[in-house]
Amino acid sequence: MKFRFTHHAEYRVFIERNISAEAIKETIRTPDTVTALPDGVIKCSKKLEAGMLTVVYCKDKNTYIIITAYFK
């Protein structure tokens, strides 16, 4: 399983929101909820110690392309 972050995600997730890559990977691997959005985009959420983490991504073959992530 490969993970790639868009430039938007790198800035917003790591710099502004201080969310770890491991928390994002865990949410994608074992989500509590999954919602399919238009154009092949997927939104998944998982309850973590810091709160409910939502990750928005799309998949290209064996690579998960992270668009954004945020805590609710």
C-alpha cells in the first residue's frame, strides 16, 4: 500500500493541522465509516484519541492519493 500526498494535503495536513501521516494511514486502513463521493473520491473517518479524523483521498492502482485530512 503506497501513500502519496497532494501539495495541498502536505501543507494543510502537516503544517497547518499537525496531523501525522501514521494517523492518516491508520484511518484509511481501518476506517469506522467510508463514503464514496463523485469522481472516485473516498471520504473515510475514524475515532482516534485526538478526535474524529476524516481523510479524503482517491486511489490510483496501488497508490492512495491523499487530498486532505482534518479533525472534527
